[in-house]
Amino acid sequence: MFYGPGDLRLEDIEPQSAGPGEVRVEIHAAATCGTDLKSYRRGHPTLFPVLPARFGHEFAGNVIEIGEGVTKFAVGDRVVAANTCPCGSCWACTIGEETLCENLSYLNGGFAEEIVIPANIVARNTYKIPESLPFEAAAPLEPLSTVVHGMAMSGIKLGDTVVVNGAGPIGQMYIRLAQLRGASVISADMSPGRLAQAAAAGAVETVDLAGIDSIEEKAAAIRAVTPYGRGADVAIEAVGLPEVWEQTWRCLRPGGTAVMFGGPKAGSMMTVDAVAMHYKEYKILGVYHHAPRYVQIAVHLLSTGKFDGMTLCSEVRPLEALVASLEDMSNGIGSKYILKP
Ligand SMILES: [Zn+2]
Ligand SMILES: [Zn+2]
């Protein structure tokens, strides 16, 4: 249970049962997320409007109870679920912009022995997974779905040069998915450990930005390893800091596309050279969250092994290690832990 910044407690709570349209899932694996760390440190009014709240949103398990009217699932099914489902009836959903749905409510409670999945998510955003896919590899469905959304927005195509700024779990996912599209990926980060992981994930070049002071000098070091020094066809921001947002558009070739993915903190501003943006026709895109069409693709990538979720996992630990794992993430010891109740 999350009581507020810095206050997470392991508690016994009343078991819930599955109401109409709902399913109850026994959780076998739950993944920590950068968003969990952010929430633990400073709270997160969008995800946790009411406190105390259950915590964690990346999980996989098997169905142990089905509510009245549920026909898609049966007891024993191995499943994953997204943490939201668009309402389908607000203006954003009506014009096909489901990631901007005005009525998203976020499912929390992955760090637990059981969870009841609400009827709207059961109906449209819960998926069976095959025996061949371990629960531990399936748990990071939510971030993979958001990266699939970013890939859809990016327009990355065969032969492109893609710069991924940030080599944490999100950066690693972009590196792999951009390669599946036939792109050559350059990974930039300040940590030699993360850059080694990026190289193992298939980045053709890694750029260590440690010790470079200015944003433009960092971008110049990245552009220098693109073909003819021209810049990236597509550059991805996978950190969530305004200075990295700025570094990202500065990596582009003329006509290139910047995908701003990492969530900065409230009040963050970014500077863009309006003259360069005009004459060089930069395209700068914000990307947030996921929608069922992207989650479906993520489930397919995981189920077929095209994307191996285990490659993101720093270590598998017992559920009791949640706070210690968030502290380790905070200290740069690991980037994503799979917790098992
Ligand atoms: Zn997450
Ligand atoms: Zn909606």
C-alpha cells in the first residue's frame, strides 16, 4: 500500500472477489517501473488520486475467478493486462485518439498476491499468453506498449539511422524495436554500464556523454557518428529531462523527427531554435501512454519472442524486496526488478 512519498507498506488487506465483468488474477510476477520510483519519491496525483492506494501496474498471472458475464476468460488462463482502457465515448476516443482519452482510470495493485481487473480492462485490454512465455517476461507489458506507440508515431523505416537518448529500460526497448524495423541505432547515455547493455541489445554505436558539459556539445558528439555527420532520421528521448529533450531535437538531420517520450516533471520547459526548426523542417512529437491497438502488438511481440522481456530484468526478487528494489533503482544499481509474491 502506498501512503505517500517515501511511505510504502506491506500489509494484509481484505481479499476482493470478481464482480460482474471482472476477473481475479493470482499474480506470479510484477515489474518495477521508472514511474513507480517517481511516484514513491514525490507522489503521482494522476496515478494515485486517493491515498492510501495499491501500488504497481506491470504484472502477469493466472485467472482464479471470473465474474458474472465474463466469456473471454476461464479459470486457469495465463493473462496479462494493461493498466487502463480508453472509454470509447469521449471526444478523443471518438476521433481515434485513444491515448488522449479523458476518462482513463489507472489500475494499481500489481505488487500483491492477487488483483481484480476491472470490467472495462477485461473487455478490451486483457490478453491470454502462451505457456511458452514466462510470467516474468510478460510482466513489462505496459512500458513495451507505450514504446510500440512511440514506434508507430516515429515513422522509423528500413535503413534509417535512429538515435536513442537514454539507455535505461525504455531506451533498450526502442533499440530493439527500431532494429526490428531495419534501422541502425545509436545509443547515447552517461553510464558505461547502460551503454554496454545498449551494445548488447544491438546498438551499432554508443556515445558516452559523461564529461561533456553543454547540450549542443553532446548533440554534436552524437551527430558526429551519424552517416556523413548529417544527423538522425529519427531521434528518441527516453529519459524525461528537459535538457535531454533539447539534446534530442539537436541530433536531427534536416527533415528529421524527434520523438519526445520520457515524462519530465511539472513545469519543465524546453528551448527550440525556431529558425532551425523552420528552415530544417524538424518534426517534434510528444508521445504518451498506450491504447489497445498498441498493447495487442506488444503482447504479440512478447508471445512470439520477437521481444524478450527478460532482457530488461536486472534481477528476480521476492515481493518483500519492493522498497529495497526501488532504492537500488534510485542508486543506479539495477533498472528493472521482477518481484514474485
Ligand atoms: Zn510502467
Ligand atoms: Zn475516452
